[in-house]
Amino acid sequence: MLEGWIQIALTLLIVVAITPFFGRYMARVFQEQRTFLDPILNPVERVLYSAIGVSAREDMTGWQYARAILYSNVVMGLLIFFIIMNQGWLPLNPTKIGAPTWDTVLHTTISFITNTNQQHYSGETYLSYASQMWGLGYHMFTSAATGIAVAIAFIRGLTGRPLGNFYVDLIRSITRILLPISIVGGIIMMAAGVPETLAGPAVFSTLEDPNISQAIARGPVAHFEIIKELGENGGGFFAINSAHPFENPNGLTNLIQLVALLSIPTSLIYTYGIIANNVKQAWLVYSIPFAILVVFVIITAIGEYNGNPAVNALLGSQQPNLEGKEVRFGWAQSALYAVFTTATMCGAVNSLHDSFMPSGGFVTLSNMFFQIVFGGQGTGTAYLFAYLILAVFVTGLMVGRTPEFLGRKIEKREVVLASFLLLMVHPIAILIPAAITLAFPDQLAGISNPGFHGFAQVIYEYASAAANNGSGFEGLGDSQPSPIAIATGAKTTATALWWNLSTCFSLLAGRYVPIIGLLLLADSMSRKQSVPFTTGTLRTDTGLFTGVTAGVILILGALTFFPVLAFGPIGEAFQIAKGIG
């Protein structure tokens, strides 16, 4: 037990330790200050700006920034769709996999351009190397860079600066942050045992019968794996994601993945402190999601270490819950990974979340409901500061002080935008499609577990889509037959069609509506005149205000979805406690 807690503590310490260094570096990148990569990348970036006809000094308004995101994402989406639908005749297809069903391709396309990477397919049987590399791998960089660009634009707006240029921010996010780290990380992954090859599956004779052969899938995995975590993408090269020994073979690769998951979203808060010239406030803001993260890790880890009481009663002793887990990671690293991946909206998994104890299900769902611990790539940081704006307004009303943030008045427009983003979009994207699905459990849901757990399965799938997370409770009939199965005459399933199409609504609503709202909010703040600091101004860089903000987050976030949690993991916990489950 002690060893597991030490592993958890050391991982958290590493994450905190790298925050100021990485955060300061990103601040230098986006403030266009000198970095060690300038001699190499400045000429490359000038060529890219010239090729797309963009001036590095040309600022955009909120609407212009949002339109640039939408236009570029449409083009990138068409590219993914074309590659996957035509993978049968494209190169790098050693197993000659044909095209999946159109609805699977549509869902996969939208999932990857929204940085969700929700997978209703098994990578090794559905997609060729070309689809994995050119279609999905490329968009792991662009979708992650889009989120970072939105966060930087939002931070600029909050601090009274122009929002900047989306194309410039996108390129710098890739060339200065994602690509260099991915190159180094990919090399380390290969050295640690992750394969990187264009060769087809390895075929061996089985030990039981030399006349029977077995094909072991492999491919260009190492470079795919590092951007999967660093960019909070989460889509696995193989069906079982980071539980697969080729994606995550040992403790070193697991640690690298855990640190990569949190490195950018945590450091972006420090980047805000540098740009706003208020590092003290950055650390105070940082403490809110970090404290929630630590509590969630403890809750999940205790639940997995104590195990299932029904199973323990049969065994006659207390044993950790190892169902759905890789023994090489155990209860501690599995619990830590589950919390990290849902807190950061990555969605990669090294264990089956469906097999966690109800406390683990409660935490993973809550992470996706809150979206700020530490949230999606870039957007989680913006959400956190949107909560700060609401907290400023609420606190100002309570104490009779002027609602201001960073010297700018918080008025009706800002409050309406923040409230809409935090209290309307997410519930609509989750609860409406979930209600329709649960109204027709046999025809649409394809639930494998009845009762509270089946309810949680449905809610989890839509929460994962709306939060741009991508992980799943699984056990749902959400996958069409693979191209290999289709070639042998397998029929498509109605529930899979419903899941593919209905989650597309949640994917799009959960990604683009908030991005547009955040950019409009930032644009509104950037246009406000700075007002002088007086004795009547509410200070936002104090421990007291930080505590109030945490209260606002917990109250608004928890109460909005508490009934859902009560009918899901909370109800399941009581069921197990009574010895029913």
C-alpha cells in the first residue's frame, strides 16, 4: 500500500515542479520573446506565414478568431474523412483493411478534429497506418494546438491585449511546443520499448500448436503515443489504448504519459501569471484545480485499494480491485491514470474505467462535469478564468464592491457569456441526448449492465463526448463491425449508428460553442478601459477570494449534475454496500 501512495505523491510533485519552467517557456513563446529554438524555427515559421498569406502582426477580433478556427477545422475534417474512406487503396495498408461504415468515419472525423478522440472502433482492425498517421496523428497536433491558441487568446483578452492571430498561434503551438517535445518524447518511448515500424503484423506459431499461427498487430506507435498524451488527445493506436504493452510497456512509459497529460494544462495557468504580471494570483488559481485533483485521486485510490466488499467476502480477505487492470500498473497507477486522464480531458486509459468501484466512477464523471481540473487542452484554463469572472461578480454583489477583474469592470455581457458557457452548454450537450437514449434502452442504448451502472454508462459516453475527453465506460453497443468483419458478411448494428450520430452532436456542441463564447468573452474584456485600483476594488489575488471561487465552482458544477451522479455511481455504491451488486 505504501509503495502505491509514494508513487502517486512523486508523480504529483513532478507535475508541480515542471509547472513554472514550462509555463515560463510558453509565456516567452506567445509573447514573442527569445527562446533557444529561434535560430531554427524563425525561418521555418516565416515560410509558413508567407505560404498561407498571414502576417504575424495581424490581430483578429473574437469573431474573426472563431471563424478562422471553424474554417480550418472544416478543411481538416474533410481531409480526415477522405483519407479514412479511401484507406483501402491508399498506401501504408499492409493488412489491406477496407473502409469502415460511413457513420463510424463521420464520428471518428468529428471526434479527432474536436480533440476528443472518442473511439467507436478498434484501431488495429479498422484503420490502416496511413489513416492512423496522416489522418489521425496529424490532427492530434492541430486540434491540441487549437486549444492552446484559444487559451492564449483568452489570456490576452483578460489582460487587455488584442487577441492575436489564430494561424500564428496555431503554428507556434505546434512548432515551439508540441512538435519538439513529441520528437524527444517519441525517441524516449522507442528506447523504452514502444514499437515504431511500418512493417505489417508479426506472424508466429503458437506454443500450443506449431501448425496454428497468430498475428500480432504493431505499427508506428511511439510517435503516435507521445502526442496522444501531450496534446490531451487520448486516441489509442490499439483498442485497449495505454493498457496495451506496445503503447505502455512499463512503469517508465506510464510515468512519462502521466506527466505529459498534465504538463500543458497546469503550466498554462502559470503562463497566465507571467502575461498578467501576477504570478501570485496564478499560484492561487492553480491551487483550486490541484486541490480538487488531489482529493479525487485519494477518493479513487482508496476505493480501488479497498476493493469490492462482495468479492472480499468470498475471498475471506481484503484485496485491491484488480478487475479490468493491468497487473504491471496495479491499483495505484491505474487509479492515478484514471483521474489524470479525465481531469485533463485526455481520455487515454491504462485500465477499464467500467470496472472501477463506484467512487472511481463518481470521480471520473465529476472531472468531466467540472472541466477545470485541469480541463481540456487550453479550454480548461479558459473555463477556470470564466469561473473567476462569475466569482468576482457574485462576490462583488455580496460585499457591495465594484465587480472588476484585472482592472476591468465585469458587466452584464461578461456575466451572461460566462453563465451560458458554464451552466448551459454542457448540460444540454449531455442530458438531452442521454434522456432520448435512456427512453429507448433496447432500441438505442445497447446497455450491457442494468440498473445504476447501465445509467452511468450512457451518461459517461455523452459526458465524455461533450467534455472532449473520449474515454468510455464501455459495455455499450456503440461499435460497428470492422471492415474485416464487413468483408465476411457481418451486419451493421442500429445502436452503433445511433451512438455514432448522437455523440456527434455532443462532440460539436461541447467543442465549438464554448470556444466561440470564450473568444467573445475575451474580446469583450480586451475592449474595456482599465479603471484605477481603489479601496473599493475587490482583490482577486487573495486566499479568501480563491476560496470563494472554489466554492462557486463546486456549488455550480456539483449541483448541476448531482441528480445524475445520484442515479449513477452514488446509487451503485449504496447497492454494493447493501450486498445487492
